[in-house]
Amino acid sequence: MATYTITLNERTSTGKALMNYLKELGVLVAKVTPKEKSSYQRSQEDKLAGRVERFSSSEEMFKSLGI
């Protein structure tokens, strides 16, 4: 038996119809939802994407922010 993974948009009429059809056939085993990223993972992505700035002092940071 093969295992297949498909992605459906259940908000569309076609997606709903396909989900209902698979449920009626009894072939739908489990619905997998993507895991949410932790704050650490998001911070590492920000760092790699260059969305993090470094300042030598708080005064320099406030000056950069215009405060």
C-alpha cells in the first residue's frame, strides 16, 4: 500500500467536495496540520534574512528609531 500526501484548500467548493468524497470512500486516514514555528525558529529566520539590527548602545538604538 502506498502513502500519499496531498494539500487541499478546504475553503473552496472543490476542496470541500474532494474531502467529502475521500471521507465517503474511507481512504482518508488523518488530517495533518502544519506545526507552528517557535519564537526561536522565527528569530533565527529573521537573523538569516537580515532583519536584525545591532547597536552598540541603547542611545544609538533610540537615535536610529527617532526617539
